[in-house]
Amino acid sequence: MPANKRKHAKRSVDRVVKGMSKAVGKSLPTVSRLARRTRDPFKILISTLLSLRTKDEVTMGASQRLFAIAHTAEKLSSTPVRAIEKAIYPVGFYKTKARSIKEISKRIAKEYDGIVPDSIDALLELKGVGRKTANLVVTLGYGKDGICVDTHVHRVSNRLGLVKTKTVEQTEFALMDVLPRKFWIGYNELLVSFGQKVCKPISPLCSTCPLHDNCPQLGVEKHR
């Protein structure tokens, strides 16, 4: 890309990020709030698993109850599945998640001496851990550069025209080419909040969005 186009693209991304930050204020997803309190990779891993297909407020309560009875891989690995189920209910698929959390805790305790792996590849070897979860652990838990992409990040990035992708994984790698590295770690929490409050999946609040005048609204059929 020519130097003048790279400079223009950088200004455009800076403007987009600034506009989204203004719209969401200090709002943060549950996992980000937990991460800022402890920077504990294990708690980030488990709370992220709990958050899948679960509302933020439910995730927070479930995480707090679970960590009150067991907050390390060693302790969770020896906690009965029924006790885990009771603590995390009513998160989505709580019975399946309880079994998965116990097995992941066992592997971390046994194979990694209780320390959560700090690489994407190693984390992906844990059954039940996908790229979203792995990225949150390495970025929020270990401070390593990475872009965590979930449905909000995928949807909003495409609507804004920052990327043109069909899958979440494609979006992760496409964003690495257009986002300045300084935005990588915080991009997920920003877009999750923005996607929940403003750029909703159905009928986004375009009329009150600070990006409205410059947003191409790609794929938006109905808005408010």
C-alpha cells in the first residue's frame, strides 16, 4: 500500500476507535472487568468459557460464585462437577461447561504445574478452548499482542468496512493488517461494548451513533 494511503487508513481507524470509545464510555465486558482486577490468566480463561452464549451479568455472578469455592487449577480439578454446576448456574450449557472446566483444570494442574499456557497454540490444545478464548487469555492475562474476535467484533468491523470477511477467523487476521498494533489488545472489549450498546445485531442505533456520518452501514437492512 502506498505511503499516502497507509496514512489515510491510519487516520480513518483512529477516528473510528475514538468514536466508538466516546459511545461506550467506561463500559467494559465482564471478562475485561475481571481481568483488570486480578490479571490472573486462569480466572480469565474460566470466566471466558463461562461467558460463551451467556449474558454479561450472568457471567459475572457465575464467575464470582465459582472462584469463591475454587480459584486455581489445582482446586477446581478436585471440585466435584455437581458443585461446579451449582456455582455457575444459570450460564448457558452449564452442565457441559462444568465438565469442560474440570477437565481443563486437570490438564493445567497436571501438565503445566497449574500455570495456564501463554501461547495460542498450547491453549487451543485444551478441549473446549477456541481462538476467542485463547486470545483473551494471552492478551488480557499475559499482555501479549493479539486481536480477540467474537461475533461483535466480526459484525461491527464488517459493517464499518474495516474488513470484508465471512468468518470470525478471517476477521482476526484481516484486522491485523488494518489495525495499528496499539489497538489490538483493547479492540475486543471496545467492540463488544459498542456492539451491545449501539451497533446491535438487529436494528442498530445508527441515529445516535457518533460514527453515523462516515459509516457505510454495510449489511444493515433496518436501523433506528
